[in-house]
Amino acid sequence: MTALQNMWVSFIGLFLMFVSTAAAVLGKEKLTGVLRFLVMTFSFICLVIAGLIVFVVVFRGPLAE
């Protein structure tokens, strides 16, 4: 993976973190019942995927080009 591809993957991870935060706030503040559970589950899944992406990007280290 090139440095540019690595950058885009890290941006996807950042975007998923923002989506997770927005979904968690929406679920906690506005929703109830089953819909709240679904939105909070979606938020958690986004956060886990974002964490894995960040883990991979950080621990791959600097890319030599």
C-alpha cells in the first residue's frame, strides 16, 4: 500500500469515528426501544472498525517511497 492509499484509509477510520459519535449521541438523546438498540449497535460496530483501521495504520509505521 502506498503512502497515499494509507492516508485515505486513515481518513476512512476518522470518518467512521465521527459517524460512531453522531450515532451514539442520536441514540442516547433522541431514540427509544429497538431503534435505539440498533443505532447504538451500529455505533459500536463503526467504532470497532475505526479502531482496527487506526491500529493497522499506526503499527505499519512510516512508509518508504
